[in-house]
Amino acid sequence: MKRIAVISAGLSEPSSTRLLADRLAAATERALPDRDVRVDVIELRDHAHDLANNLLTGFPSAALRATIGGVTTADGLIAVTPIFNASYSGLFKTFFDVLEPDSLTGMPVLIGATGGTARHSLALEHAIRPMFTYLRSTVVPTSVFAASEDWASATTDGLNARIARAAGEFAGVLSGDRPGRPADPYDEPVPFAQLLGGGTA
């Protein structure tokens, strides 16, 4: 069984951040070949006070220690944050600041974010992806941003397609498969003699 930790840094309840996190998790379950997966969702808003105390004292509470352990021992991580001032939320960053060094090394990660406007979408690439790269995690190529207009539009086909693609890549990494690449026509060239009709020089 694969175990996926899902982190949602949404502040409101309900929140679009949690909605995106749930949809990414559900799409990953569908994309895994045997669908033998357990999903553990962590709402960071429930740990806000403990995270602040951890920064001040250097020690996590029992509840926060259990949450951290659940994340660092998972087979993969889905991490979704709202975007504030063109970057991840302070609550989101604080959680990763209190982790032990190297605790996420090599872990497959799927990143997502929500915001009021699509102008914030680049925060995934200039802020969130570099953070996980610094932590030496394996971040899948496709990240998913959902703006308010994505939820409000009559059709969410564009968002659905991005979710499906990202989840497929994430499931592939969890299964040990590399994302598919187009075949290289030069990998197996036709022998020169065959091109000459079987003749010899």
C-alpha cells in the first residue's frame, strides 16, 4: 500500500486550497495502477499555534510531532498553499521550516496553489518548486494552480486536465515509472546495408 500525505495550508473553512488538495489526491488514486493507497490529509490551520511555539522553543508538541512523522514517512506528498503577496503562505513555509534537515530527501512531491488571479500562478515555479528542490525532494514536472475563475467558470476542463496530468506524473513516480517520452527515431537507426538494399560495398 502507498501512503500519501496531503498538506493543505488554507486558512478558511471550507477553502479552495483544501478543495484543490482533495482533487489532486483523488486523481492520484485513480492514476495509480492498483489503487491501493491511503491518503492522510493535514490541515495546517489546525497546527498553527503549535508551529509558532515550535519556532520559539525548538520543540514540537506531541500532536505536531505525530503530524511531522506522518509526513516524513509517507511514500509521497501533495502540498497545496494559497498564494499571498506572490509567494506561499507563512503557515505553509513555517511547517517546512520546522522539519529536520534531509527529512524530505528523495520524496516524490506534487505541488499546487490557489489564488484570486492567474497572475499568481508563477509563484509555483519561482517560490514553491525551488523550496522543495532545496529540500532535495523529487517534484513532478507539472504543478497545478487554480484561480478563482477556474472554480467560477461554467466548465473546469482546463483545470481538470492539469490535475489529471500532474496526478499521472505523480502516480508514475510513486510506482517507480518515468513519465512517458516520445520515441526517438534515431535510437534504432536502419542499418546502412539495409538502406542500400542489402548490397555490400
